[in-house]
Amino acid sequence: QVQLVESGGGLVQAGGSLRLSCVASGSIFRDNLIGWYRQAPGKQREWVTSISGGGIPAYRDSVKGRFTISTDDARNTVYLQMNNLKPEDTAVYYCRLEQYSGKVFWGQGTQVTVSS
């Protein structure tokens, strides 16, 4: 069983930055796909970005050039650096890990609110 704990959300003005963290209870990078999703009020949860061990990260178009996913193997942590935030980025952000076996784990989410 893997536990994921996110942190780093908050309230920020448009144009500002936040860095989200997701700490896993075990090694998260070997043969795994880890990434971030978000869910805005009244909308479906959507994929934001993901990366596999040693792989090239992928981003949804609306965050390309503004968001960066990175990992710290030693700390079993994945980060989401979010720059030039926009009001439409407001959502609960979730960390997601998919194991090679197909098992999927989610964190509890962290709220990001961007004011205009």
C-alpha cells in the first residue's frame, strides 16, 4: 500500500507562484508513473502532468511553460512548481501514482486558489 500526502496549496494572486509537494510512503519512481491531477468546482478531475522513472514529463497544453514537475528520489517526493498562475488554475490538486501492476493510489488533495 502506498500513501501519498500533498502539501503546499494556498491562496495566491494571479501571476504568482506556488510549489506543491507530494510525499510517498515508499519508493515511488521505480517502474511507476506519478503525476498531478486537479479538480475545479463543478468539473471533472483532469490530468495536469506526469512523469515515469527517468522519463520525459508530459503536460496538458494549458499549463505548458508555466508548470514543472520534478522528483526527489531520496525523499520519495514529487513536486509541482506552478508559475504565472491564473484564476482558471483554481482547483484541488491531487497527486496520483500508478504502479507497474496497474494499481493506482491518490493523495487527499490540496486546495489552490488563484485570485484575479
